[in-house]
Amino acid sequence: MPQDFWLNALYSVTPTVLIGLVFWFVLRAIIRADRSERSAKAKIEREERAKMGLPPKDA
């Protein structure tokens, strides 16, 4: 009887934990991609401003 209880508890919690992990990985990937894209865009903007002889944009 106690073994059935713990097995049922494990089976009931497992899907929630797995979906939570998938959600966390997806959000982490989106946030990292956004951070990388913003960094690349800022670098390109600095290079273009330097080519045109403009001062660096203030942070």
C-alpha cells in the first residue's frame, strides 16, 4: 500500500515538472536570443555612427 502511494505521487508530479522544465528552457532561449540580438544591433549602430563621424550614443 505505501509503495502504491509513492508511485502514484511520483506519476502525478512528473508531468508537471517536465512541462515546467520545457517552459523554462524555452523562455531561457528566448531571453538569451533577445540579449544577443540587442548586443549585435548596438555593435552595428556604434560602427555605423563611427563611419559617419558621429559621436557615440549616450547610454
